[in-house]
Amino acid sequence: MDRLVYLAMTGAKHTLEAQQHNNHNLANVDTPGFRADLDALMSAPVRGPGHDARAYSEALTVGSDFRQGGIVQTGRALDVAIDGDGWLAVQAPDGGEAYTRRGDLQIADGGLLTTGDGHLVMGEAGPVAIPPADEIEIGADGTLSIIPAGQNPDQWVELDRLKLVDPALQDLRKDNDGLFRLVDGGEAEADAGVRLVSGAYEGSNVNMVDALVKMIDHARQFETYVKMMTAAEENDQTSAQLLRNS
């Protein structure tokens, strides 16, 4: 009976973990630049003396779906979407450098440029700061230009350039704060080949219909595993009763 119980138990545990990842994706279906979490299960035989008598489920390392999300046109000067591959460099909460595709940029107190979730956007020499300006423009190469407040409408001043990077996807890992970092903990070099689309931002790449179907599927799988554990308990009780009767 222990084979059935432990098989069902590990299956139920990992189904709950998969449901957690799927619900996290579903909660971020409207988050700009969000990359969906991926999970997978595999059978893992239990090694021991003699032949392998059991095969339990094992959760694989959670990865990310790097497919590009849809481009949302806004016409807003501070909104940018990365055209193709690449990432925006931001300052992580721990002070290190991290990467995101979130392009709904804002100007925080003190004139610092941040993403929509509050992370400082990095330029060529650190976080980007914008003085009072009548107009702001972000070029396709990340160049940030302004018309200083009170100046002539045609007097554009190049202020800074956003740091755009394009590391290999296998070198990136997603942390709990939703930001991506290099696996080796280093910083990626700026890549002049990364291009931006101004007046738009990239949406989440989560497919809502697919996530809802997975949520139902995971719930049914969990119910099946619970029924298996109940059946194992009933079989155990029946076997014990037969032994007592004999």
C-alpha cells in the first residue's frame, strides 16, 4: 500500500506547486513585460537494492517563457517596448543590476526614471535622472532627449542613453522579485543592436485562456491523487479486516 500512497502523495504535492506557478502567471496577465513561469514534472525511479520498485514524480527547475508579448500602443512619450530581443537594465532592490522587459516608465520624486513597478532605470553612467522638461523623447537606440523647461521648442538636449542589453537567454535566471539576472551574478554589456519602439509598451506573454484551462486541469489532477490516497487507505483497512477474520 505504501507504493500507492507515496506515489499519490508526491503527485499531489507537485500538482499543487504547478497550480501555484500557474496562478502566479494568471495574476500577472496584465503586467507589462511579464514573462510567464514554466514548470514540468518527470518520473524518477527510486534506486535501491534489487530492481526499481517505485517511480515517483519529481519537479524540474522552473524556467521562464521568453516569447514576446503583444505590443500595446499608448502614444505616451515615456512608454517604450523592446523590438525583438533585448532587455532594459534596472537597479535591483539589493543595489545590483537586473533586467526587465517592462517599459511603462515613470518619473519619480527627484526626477529619477523608473519602471512602472518602481525600479530605477539605468543609463550609461548609472540611474537616469531627468530635470524639469517641457518635452521628453526616447529614441530607437535608447537615447533620451529633452527640451528643458522654458527653452525654445526646437532646442533638444541629449540627456542620457538607456542601457539596453541582450545576453544569451540560457545565462538569465528569474528571481522572486520578477527581475532577471545573469546566472554568474555579473553585469551584461550594453548592446547597440537592441532597438526600442517609442509610445508603446510590451504586454504580458501569459495566455489567459491557456492558464484557465491549466488551472482546471491541475485541480482535477489533485482530486485524482486525493482519491488514490483514499483508495489506498480503504484497501489497507480492508486487508486488515480480512487478516483479523482469518
